[in-house]
Amino acid sequence: MSALYLRRRIANWVALALSGLATLLGLAFLVWILWETLRQGIAALDLKLFTKITAYGEDGGLANAMVGSLIIDFIGIAIATPIGVLAGTWLAEYANRTRLGEAIRFLNDILLSAPSIVLGLFVYTIVVLPITSLTSGNTTFSGFAGGVALALIALPVIVRTTDEMLRLVPSTLREAALSLGVPQWKLTCQILVRAARSGIITGVLLALARISGETAPLLFTAFGNNYMTLNPLDKMASLPQVIYQYANDPGDAMHALAWAGAFVVTMFVLLLSLASRFVLSRNKVSHE
Amino acid sequence: MQANDGVTAPGMIQEQRARRDARDDRLFGWLLKLCALLVLAALLGAAGATLWGGREAFGHFGLGFLASSAWDPGSDTYGALVPVYGTLVTSAIALLIAVPVSFGVAVYLSEVAPRWLRTPVASAIELLAGIPSIIYGMWGLFVFAPFFADHIKPWLTNYLGDKPDDGKLSWVAAHVPFVGKLFGSDSPFGASVLAAGIVLAVMIIPFISSVMREVFQTVPTRLKESAYALGSSTWEVVWDIVLPYTRSAVIGGIFLGLGRALGETMAVTFVLGNAMQLSPSLLDPGASIASTIANQFSEAAGMQKSALMALAFLLFVVTFIVLLIARLMLRRLAHKEGR
């Protein structure tokens, strides 16, 4: 065995061992984070979490925050889904390979990773400030404004998946419909969107998973509220915002509540991403 | 006559229908285009709104805003240097850690691991990307920062820093310039620039590694097999064949991670300590743009609010440029593939 050969073998062995170690390190952090969230979260789980509101502080629960989160997420998805699906359809069907289409597809990818806190400030400027001056200060922060902020974060996710899924639909399907004289809008609404339906649902689920853990943009839009409210024009609590607030509190009981909230959010997000994978894999089977 | 009618009537109906369809198609196309333009409007709007909100601060402090380290609500003077420095340093630390680790993960998952192991491990790593940033923040605050303060920080200050517990300067701190300052700290807490950088690194590893893994898989098998046939080792194939072939996309993936790290709020806010001070030490608390906004915006008014908006504008412009580079780099490989 020559020295050169030996050196190359050792270099190879060391590099591959390091790559395995890097993977182990990544997995270790995953396990560490999930384990702490599960351990501390389950320890703090309690029925009052779901029945009492945050106004009781240490003796309270997170009921208003959970309801608030559901409402704000729903508003966000309800705004982002139609706009995102239509915009994604335009990219895939009307503007594929046009200059404007390529530019918007490109910018959408940038919006996908834009800092959410800046989007929150944007919504603060275009929703919270005008509402404040329109109602002369009676309404300021609102669950609706929080929903708009989350919609901006969900939008690029939905645009991208819709665009990608529609481009996967075989063009023979389009040609068959067009040769029968079907107008393009009917072709799009009744045939293409249906063919790509499960892909689009996956996109919406992914977007929901993404926004349900978002905290930063909600701090200056929905703000938070210690009482239960169903009115989207009220200040509204949300789980991530209450977690943020409680984790910064010096009290241990508050930390336990924050962990319980973190556990609920994590479970929700993980279940959503599992569900989106399930929807997509079922679709793949049906195409074969 | 009758025969003539029989020909024109359906013809007219057809014509009407064709005209109606054409009109509907046009309207539908416009509606779709409008929705797509909203994406553009969101980006322009975010830049415009923060620039408009920060106009007072930019106008009042001018270019000095960027160079001043003052942040004093009492005298109403604000400078961007401390948060900008914190953002850049935490992101740089995150990249220094995340890039080699992500590269290792991608190499392992695309070249080394047995096939049955690849998909489950890759999904597990991607699970890490799906965890909300607030969870990283809590883990950082309650689990990692205390661990850091108990185990990592004392070692660093004693062996590398210029303010060791026992007063005896280590060889490194005495002989290598700057290192002592970087790791010297009086603060007993775990919250620090370095801890925030590490938490950020954990956050962006799944992003960078999944981009790298994806592009590594686009390398044509015949290229790799030719190298193996000439006697290359696996590592040599990775370093001399796979990496040069995918270079631009790998850099794109790294910039994508950098874009995430720069704009990340929650994970950093919890672990950074939020001290508006400029310290050379990586073990002292600091502040980033995003954490400063998250902490102060809801209670700020007047010039402070404007200064925070100006910070947000700076952050948006910098991340926009970084993400632009990332996407352009990623696209270069896609073009190569399409050719």
C-alpha cells in the first residue's frame, strides 16, 4: 500500500465519518428540542388550559389564546387561499415563460422567506393605523389585522404550491378540453384546478402550519387580550403571543403555562405537516 | 329561405357564445393577473411602508443613523449600529456553524447512508424546519442558555477569554490577538451573541441541508461513475465532482439560510439578552434588528417608533438583496439542467 493511497483512504474515511457525525448532531438537536417540549409541555397539561382564560394569570389557562389563534389563522387562510390559488393559476396557465410571470414567480420565492416582522410592520401601517384614525382610536389593534399579516405569510406558500401542482397536470388534458371548444376559464376552474386539487390542499395545509406558529407579526397587529373575544375587530390573544409573553415573565407557573402552549402549537404544526404529506401521497397513488 | 335561416341562426348563436366566452376569458385573465400582482404589491408595500414610517429618523439623523451606537429614548437619539452589528454577527456565527454541518448532512444523505436510511433521516431533519421559531426561542431560553452558561461559557472564558474566573490568563488569550476580547465576559448569564448564533444555526441547518441534498441529487450519475471508474474515493467524488458541478446552487442554498437568519425574530429575541450595547465579546448580550423591534415597537412613540421603522427598512433591504442572490444562484443550476 503506497503512502499516497493510504493518505487518500484516511482522508476519505475521516470526511465520511465527519459527515455522519454532522447528521447525528442535527438529529440530536431535533430530539433535544422535541423531547424538552414534550416533557415540559405534558407535565404542564391540565384541563384548565382549555377552559380558563389568561386573565387569571397563574391560575388561568389559555382558552382565549387558543380561540384567538384559531380565528386569526382562519382569517389569514381565508384571505390567502383565493388570492394565492388565483395568482398561482395565473403563473402556471397564463404567464408561464412570460417575462412578467417569471419575475413574479421569482419575487414570490423572495416573499416566501422575507422577514415576518417586517411584514407585521407593513400590516401595522396599512391596516392598524388607518382603522385607528377611522374610528378615532376606538379600534386599534385587531384580530383582523393579525389575520391580514398572517395572510401575507401564507400567500407565497399557496402561490408556489398551486403553480407547481398545475404545471404537473399533463398538457394533453388541456388540449383535450380546448379542442372541445371549452373556454379557458372553464378549463381552469373545472378541469385543471380539480386535477391539481389535492396538491393545492397540501399547499393550504402547509401554509396553515407555517402561520400557526408565527409570533412576530402578531405583536403589533392582533396585540393580545386577556379576555375571551370572538369579535375580529377587538384586540385578540393568540397562542404564540401568549407563549412569548409568559416565557418572558419571571414566574415559574407562567413558564409552565408557556410550555403547555408550546406543546399544543408544536403538536398542531406537526399534525398539519403529517396531514399535508398524507394528502399528497394519496394523490400520487391515484395518478398511477 | 328556410334553409338559409337554418344555417344563420345557429351560426349567430355560436358567434354570440364565442364572443361571450372571449369576454369572460379576458375578465378571468385580468382577475388572475390582479391577484398575481398582489405578490408584487406586498413586497413593494413592505419596503414602502417601512421607508415611509422611518422617514423622520432617516431625515433627522441622516447617514449618521447607520454609524451611531446611541440608543437612548431619554434624549431621543437613536443609531442603528448596535442592532445592525448584532444581526450581522449572530448570522455570521450561524453560517459558520450551519454551513459545514449542513454540508455533512447533505453528503451523508446523498452519498454515504444506506438507501433504507435516507428517506427517514431526511424527513426527520426536515421536521426540524417545520418547528415554529417560538419553540426554538423557548428551548433556547429555558434549556440551551442555562446549559451554555453552565458548560460551554466557563470553558470558553477560561481557556480563550481575557477575563478568566481564576485570574490566570490562558496561553491563547495571552498570545493570540483579539481572541481574548472575543471570549472575555463578566456577565454570568447564558444569553449572549454566541448562544443566539448557535440557536440560529440549528434553525437554518435543515434549510441549507435540504437545498444541498436536492442539488447533489441532480448530478448526473455518469459523471460520478466516471470518477469512481478512475479510482476516486467517495470523498474525492464529492469534493471534486459533485461540489464543482453544483457550486452555484450550494452558494444559493447558503444565502437562503442567511436570509432566514437575518430576519429571524423569536428564536433570537429570547437568547440574545437584548442589551443595547456594543461589546467586542461574543459572550456578552446584544441586540439584533428584529429583536429590538419586537421588544420596543408596541411601547414606542414618535422618533423611537420612526427609528424602529427605519431599522425594519434596513433589514428588509438587506434580506431582499441576500435572497435575490440566493435565488439567482439557485436558478443557474436549474438552467444548466434544462439545457
